[in-house]
Amino acid sequence: MLEGWVFALAALGAFLAGLSKGGFGGSLGFAGAAILAMVVEPGVALALMLPVLMAIDVAAVRAFWGQWHAPSAGAILTGAVPGLALGAALFFVVSADGIRILIGVLAVGFPLFRLALARGWIAPRPQGFDRRKGWIAGAGVGFTSFVAHAGGPPFAVFMLGQGGIGKTQYHATSVIVFWVVNALKAAIYTMMGLFTLSLLGWSAALIPFALIGAFVGVRAHKVIPERLFFAVAYTALVLTGLKLLWDGLT
């Protein structure tokens, strides 16, 4: 399934996911699926990368166990369940090109979202914890995570909008939320028949590239300016998204 340069693309995506997780906040975890969706069926791309992302998260869950903001995690995960169900339903009614378009929109929109946060164009005002907003954000997390492994933006908007959430608590909440969401996705992918023994074998072959990426990321964090890393990475992600949009529309 992943012969030659296709496997090289998958390995690059796994490496980038590990690199981002190891040294740059983990925001590019979905880049691998976006890259692969250009050359294989989107469902295959998503299923192939999910075990890789779960492997990366194992160590993080242990490191941040119990440090999350429990009310936020509970609200987001409650909302994530219908979001995941909606994402799963979409796969039965939308063509592969339609999924490519959706992944392309998220791939282009994610860097724009991060830019808007950095420039202050989006600045959620601290309003404290609101369970209903957590449910809404969770639905967005579940849906975007299911269709593109890209649940970060709705999570960030909700968490940043509360105020009083420290860096460690924010990251720990992110770790536990996406660990559970990914486990639920794995169960749904299995029921949908997206996982096969062959695919899981290829996923296992990609995990070392992700772990190497995480190892490099920890060290690169000290020598590569964060702005430079994200400038290059987001430019590549936007180009990937535009290619997916072109392929899906044409």
C-alpha cells in the first residue's frame, strides 16, 4: 500500500508530528494525514496516522497525569461524542474528494487561525468556565479531529476564553482530551472497517519516525527559533491544503 515515495511521504508526516509534539507544542499533529490525503484515500490517510499519534501521546499522558482542568476536560469530552458521531456519519454521505476538500479547508484555516491568535485578531475574553460552551467546543473538537486529526482550534478558543488556566494545566487538559478522543476514534475507525492488519503494520513501521521526530524536536526547540519553524511548517501546510482543495474540486 505504501510503496516507495508514498511511504516516504508518510514517514515525513510522522516525523513532523513527532517533531511538533516534542518541541513545538504538538500543533502539527494532523499534517501527516493532510500530506497523505494527496496520494491515498482520505480514510486510509487518517487511519494510518491515528496509531502514530496515539503512540506519541502515551508518554505525554503519563507525564501530565492528573494535572488537567477536570471540569473543562469533562465538558469537552461530553461534547466530543456527538461531534465524533457527526464526523463518522459524514464519511458515509460524502465522497473521498469531499473529504479532501474538508481536510484542505482545515489545513489552510489552521495556520490562519494561529496567525490570528498571534496577532491578537482573535482574543477570547476571559469569562470563566461555562459548561455549555465546553459542550459546543467539544463538538467542534470531535468533528474536526475525526475528519482531519485537527481538533486544536476549538479546544484553544474554549480554554483560552476561560482565563486562569496555567500553561501546564492547559497542556495537561489537551493531552488527556485528545488521548481519549483518539481512543474513541480508534474504536469508530475499527467499526467502520478503516483498520486492516496491513494498515496497522504500516502504522507500526511509521512510529519510529515519529519518535525520532520527538527526540529531534526536544533538542531543536533550543536552537531553532519557534517563529522560523512555524513559518516554514505553516507555509507547507497551506500549500498542502491548497493542493487538496484543487484535487477535490477538480
